[in-house]
Amino acid sequence: MQGINIGFDAKRLFNNFTGLGNYSRTLVHNLHQYFPENKIYLFAPKTKVTNETREFFDPAYELIQPQLIPGGFWRTFSSAAIIKKLKLDIYHGLSHELPIGIKKTGAASVVTIHDLIYKTFPNDFSIIDRKIYDFKFRYACENADAIIAISESTRNDIQKYYNIPPEKIKVIYQSCHGNFKQIQSPAQIDEVLTIYKLPKQFMLYVGSVIERKNLLTLVQAINEIKDQIEIPLVVVGGGREYFQKVKNYVAEKGLEQQVIFAPPILFHHLPALYQKAQLFIYPSVYEGFGIPIIEALWSHTPVITSNCSSLPEAAGPGAYYCNPTDKNSIAEGILKISTQPEYAQQLITNGYNYVQQFDDFKLTNQLMEVYKTVLKG
């Protein structure tokens, strides 16, 4: 296929350093790596130079930014005119949104929908935010030529809430950064543990500390078995009110030795923690997909995760599945993996075999097939 001109909404690529940003950076990086004949335009209202974003300032990418127009307004209402002027073949909204007027640009359009949390957990959002999200998400789904859902769970939610024809929605799973696929040496791992003053043995949680991700129930599970297991939990992630609620519980129950809140971890140090962890625990009650699970499976680490939402799609046979609202269910999983090494090894083997389907090249090829389809009209 001849090279095509592709524009991306790169707001989160440059400014978000968790799920949506990681998805954007991985997708664009892989597309450039495997299909370098394409010309990539990155639409960003503002940018940050970090270790994660530095490559996207390379001349291989063309950065498109607002001139004298506020970034938020420019992204939603002014991008369409630029798309038309550049004569882009495709514009891809990487995080739920497309600019107003996208159908008048002459470009085919694709939008990625990660989740509909504002619909499934409305009480987590103000009424104003819910109305804004509903307008933007619905507009994108109704006006896109194709929708990429990052899981079957998300595809089902799109159909349920927006009544979108199923043939318009393509499920393309997510990969993770290549760093997580590189084996860290014992010396590298020891260096990371020393830098952050972390123990030699630990269980691992990585993610925002918000109510939906359910860290408090995990900590309550640890409290139930604190006399049976000595391995502490290392928590990587931050939050606000809910984070403080978890900290208060740890203090109240005297769990400071069992639950360790890590300082901020540099992204390139995370693979060492995943690979050293004896167990990765992700008891979220709802996720669009769950990239941290993929990172753990690539790291040869057994996983405990929830039996709901998209999480079984992410973990496959590589996880012990718990009821995330039941502390005893989580505790049973911790004890089983910690005390049955053969079972733990079976999860590792199954998980590593399963995660191969999330290979960068395979997923990028699936993305290119979507692009080819929308260009054919």
C-alpha cells in the first residue's frame, strides 16, 4: 500500500503518562516503525518533553499546534480546517474524540474508544463532565467512519449506550511499551530496588489509586492474611481522597510493614519491578482493557485480577480471577499463588503464551487493515 497521510489527536500522547498516553505513544511509535512510508501529523494543543515523548519531536513526525487560539477550543473546533488544508487521508482520534466538522474535511476518520466509565460509574463524574463526555463521545462514534474499541467489553458498551451498528466497531487490543519485553539483569533490578529503597521480595500493584481500581479491598485482603504471609505489597501510583482513605486504613490497622507506598517511579524503571515481583495484583472493578496486566504477563509474573469487565480478555489463562468486591476472594488468590509454586509457574507459562497475541506487529497490522477499509469507503 502506498504511503498515506495520517493525522492523530496527540493531546494525551504528549501530556498523559498513564493509560491513554501510553496507548497513544505505543500506537504511533509502532505505526512509524512498521509502516515508515506513512506521513504522520501530530495535533497537540500543548507538548511536554520527557523521556517518553522525546522521540515524537523527531522530524519523522510533523507537529501541528495552535496559533493564537486556546488549545482546548482549537482541538475541538479548529482542527478540522487544518485537516482539510493538509489534505490528510485519515484522521484518528486516539482518545474518544473527533473535531467538530470532521465529515467536511475530506479525510476518512477513525476514533478509539477506551471505555465508557462516565456511563458505567456516573457518580464518579460531575453532571457537567458527564454532559461534555456524552456529547464528545457520541459525536465521535456517530461521525467516525470506523470505531476502534480496545476490548469486546468496550464494544458491548458502545453498542449498549450509543446504538452503533456492530459492523462499524472493530476490536483491536492494546500492546505495551517494548521496555516490558526486555529481560532485566539481576544487577539492573537490584539497582532499581536500591534507588527506591524497596524490599527484595514483594507483591506489586501499579495504577491510579482511585475507587474504581479498588486498592482498599486489596489492602483489606492483606489485613486478613497478615499472619500467614510475610511478603509486602508495593503500591506504585497516586491519587487524592481515595488514596488518603487507603493510607488511613493502613495506619489504623498497623499495616505499614505489609503495604509500602513507593515514591514516584520513573517509567523506564517499571519493568524491573514487574519482573522482580512475585505476584501482580490488579483488582479493578471496571477497565476498558488493563495494560498493566499485559505488562505483567510479558514480565513472566503471575497475576491476580478481577472476574469482570474486560479484565479476563487482558489476562486470559494467565491469572487467578477474584471477585473484586470480596476481600476473602482476593486473599485466597494471594495465598494460593504464594504457597503453590507449581500453580504460580503454570500461570506464568499460560500468561506468557497468551500475551503473544498482543504483539506489536500483529496489532499494527490490524490497525492498518482498518485504515485500508475506511479509505476504500
